[in-house]
Amino acid sequence: MNTDTKPVMFIFDLDGTVTSEETLPLIANHFKVEEEIENLTKETIQGNIPFVESFIRRVFILGKLPVSEVADLLETTKLYPHLLEFIQTHRDNCAIATGNLECWSYKLLQKIGCAYYCSDSIVENNKVVKLTKILRKEQIVENYQQEGYKVVFIGDGNNDLEAMRVADIAISVGTTHYPSKSILPITDYLIFNEEALCRQLSQLL
Ligand SMILES: [Mg+2]
């Protein structure tokens, strides 16, 4: 039980945390640009390319694809059903923070049904022509803290690191794949299955 007087805000990463498959390979497979994306992902994981640059390059490769088709495709991304139920039951205390572009993810995010925060871009003729904002997840955490919330961040990747550091409680999930090593030292709870995650979230409410 949350014995604080502060209300709790759960902020979730999207890919691999709420979805049980990564959205980027889904797009790459569908549009047959796997090779380009795979090379980029490999280079990023090896640390040869910093995340922000990798993200910009990714958007450059995928931005040429028809935006409406990407949004339709991502709407079909597999989600963790019990986690989805938890979010929908407590939607006023849940939010999603994803680095993905809003124009690609909004249909999926609206289906989930809580507040969400994404990276932004300019779309012209159904194509991404310019990246205008890369979401800094820690900023969302700080905003909710300033509003008086106790923030629990739930994530699995290196791009969740700063948000998890700033959050009052950090939960690393290994439900889709093993969480990034970088987030383990700042983790309060390390959870490997959906049921255990939902139980833990209910206890923190
Ligand atoms: Mg993730």
C-alpha cells in the first residue's frame, strides 16, 4: 500500500514494457528495410553510435515510409493483456513515455487509453520530413513530481535510464527481453513476468 499522502503516477516505457514485441523490427519487417535497421541497431548497441544520432538516422530511414500505414501497423502491436487491463482500470494514474514518433504510435497509444508522451515530427504528404522533438522521458517524470505525484517508472532499456534515475521508484522489467544492464544498478524492483508486475503495481497504488 502507498502510505504516502502523495498520489502515485505510473509512467511506462512502451516498447518491450507494455508491448510484448518491439515496434521497430515490426516496421522494418513489414516494409522490408530490416537490413538497414539491423545494422544501425547493432552499431547502437555496441556503443558506436549514440542513441540520439541513432534515433535521427532511424527516423531518416523509416520517415520515407507512408505514415498512415505505419500507424495502422503499430496499432496491431501485441500488448500484455493483464498489464493493459491494469492501465485501463487505473488510467488516471498511468502514462506512457515513448521515444517513438507520435504520428506512428498515436493509434496504438489511444487504444491503450492513458495519457502519453512521444517524440514529435512534421509530416508532409504522409511522410516524416522533420524531427522536431526527441522525448526526454526524465522531463515527464519531473513534471509529474512537480505536480505533487510520487512517480514510479517502469522500463527495460538504456533510454529509460535517466527517467528511472529521477523517478521515486524504478521498476525494471524483463518480460520481453532481459533489461539493459545499465538500468540494473538504479532498479528498486526487477520483475520477469507480467503477473508479478501487475501485483507489484497494485501494491504501490
Ligand atoms: Mg523498451
